[in-house]
Amino acid sequence: MSGFIEPCQVAMRGLAWYTITAWMIAVAAARAAHLHPRADISACKLPANNNVYLSAGFGYELNCAPSTGALNAFMIFVDFDDEKAIETPQSLHDFFLPAAAEWYATSSYGGLTLNVTADTSRFYRMPATAASYGWARGLSYEAHQKYIQDALDVYGKTIAPTDVLYVVPTANAAAISFSPTFMGDVETRSGVYVAKKSVTFGLDAYKTWKYLVLNHETGHTMCLPDYYPFNGSATGLFIGGWDLMGLISGPSPDYFAWDKWRLGWLSDEQIDCVAGAGSTTHRLTPLEKPGGSKAVVVKHNSTNVLVAELRSAIGLDSASCATGVLLYTVSTTTATGEGPVRVVDATPSSSGCAGDKLNDATLSLEGTSSYAISEWGVKVTVLSESSDGVEIKVEIS
């Protein structure tokens, strides 16, 4: 009969519609899983090796300063009989703050607040000359502790227990030449606890690194390692100018995504973990912007990973001379100053930029778009780029 559809035809068409819809949903789900593999993120959270000084893994224990919420610090100012202050404490306070605190607020996406209480009433005169402290690379634990305890003695006031003690000398004290971090518990000579760590600033802050030395050294109080070599080689040997814990004045100083993850500034949901053979695709958004996926971590073994992240010339990296997908390896068994993080030079035939060969090591469609690390059996390829991110393919043999 015209206009009449048999019940069986209705049933068949309904079945066909259901089958096609189910297939489309399955394909979409499979593609989503392929784009964002979330299987066992813990596989990529390599544990720190506490026998390796400042191991770059998760959970390193050394009474570290907090990296989320509030990091509280107290700042005092000192001068010396042989190198007297020629400025005001307030001017030195303003040299570091609020710029250093704002740097942390930006890098942590608001996850860390640096709260500094400062006594800017006067300079406190140290009991010994600046020259007598023997301030040089390789400063011993005991000599460093003596300097800090001398400062606490002349300060002479009770400091409520805090996370970090900042000791700021006059910029006229040329003998206090650099700015190390004391990594032990800070106590007065009478045994009164003051802080988890102490940063003792020096001339290099005023002459070279500016306020960013506070961010570098406070990174140590949170137990981040140095990424420059201790053996006297070029500062950018391992990572170029890609992270403040290497070259402080580098063009791309924002912390690596790996460390932002360890510090609690990135969530597990912002990291893709790849721990087995195969091919996967991933979406990355600029590290310098909050939100979105920030890193692909490829597990090599129980102590080594490869990380891919997207770096852009914005925010803290606004001076970057090259942008794109940055690759680097992390070793939890390599100590501070020995290259626990090493940038992979995906453009080995280039001469670099901004004074270092590794500063243009990134992958992009405008240059080198694919790079294989043969000894790891890993290949990373940039598939597409847009104003808000990139899509990459990771192949593991």
C-alpha cells in the first residue's frame, strides 16, 4: 500500500541507525583515547632517588620549602666594617620584590604565593669583615652556616619559624660575590630553629642576575637542582637558556613542565604518559599559559623519561628566540650540576640563537618537524600547529 512501511523495514532502519551511531561513538572514543592516553599516569611519575643529591624525581626529601600555597620568608639586611652600606634597606628590598613574587605567581599559574616579611629599619653590622668570610665557589657548609648565624646574632631579635631566611648584604659588599642557598636547617647558635633553608645574596644579584637570582635560589629551597654544569663548562651545556635553574638570564627562563608537575603546579590531568610501544597523538598548549595539556612524558625505564612540551614567546618566555616543541630527558640518578635534565637538540645543524646552540632546539612545522632519538627508540613529529597549541605524534619502537 502506498505510503505504508512494513514494520520489519522500520525495525531494520532503526537497527541500521543504531549500528552506525554506535560505530561513530566507538570511533570517537577510540580517537579520544588515542589523543589523550591516560593509562596509569603513575608510571611516568619517576620516584626521586634520595641517595642522589637533589634528584629530579618525585618525592625528594630534604625538608624542602613548600611549592604550593604560601612560601613564607623573612628578610634581613647586613653590612660590614670594610664594606659599609651606601643605600637603604628598602631600596634593596624593592630590587627583589614584588618582581620575584610576581614571577612565581605567573610560573605557578597562581599556585604559589611568595610572602616575604622584611625588616627594612636598618642594616645590621656583621661582626667580621666581608673579606674574612672567604666567600668563593666551594664555600663550605660550616663557613656558610657561620655567616648566617653571625647575621642572626647581630639581628638579635626573635624570628618566628619560617620557610626561608633571606640575608641581603649591601650592594657595596664586593667580597660577598655570589648568592648560594644554605640547604640545611637554619638555627641560631643557641639552637633556636629559624627556617628550613636560607638564601644569602651576593654581588652577582646586583651586577648580573638581578631579581631573578631570588627565583633561582628559592627554587633550591624547594629542592630543585642546578641545571648548569659544576665542572666549569659553559653554563648552557645541558639545557641552553631554557630554564631559570640553568642560565638565570636565559631567553626562556620559565620552569620546565616536568618540574612544574613535580612542584604541584600542573595536575596529572595536564600530563600525557606514554609507557609502551606504539604510536599515539597528543595535543599540547603553550607552557606559559594556564590550562590545557602541558607535557607528554615518555617513560624509558624506571629512572629516565623523555618530555615534550610546547614553548612560546609569551609570558615569562617573551624573550625566547625560538618556539615550538621542546624535547628533553630527565634522569633521577644524575645529581645536581651533572645534567639531570638535558635538552635534546632537534636542530643540530643550526648555530643556535641568543648565544647558545640549544636555544633553537625546538621542533616546528616552520623548521625541523620530526626528530628521532634512536638509542631510546622514540620519534616525535609535529603534525599541526595553531595559535592555541600543537598536535604531535609519538612513536615508540
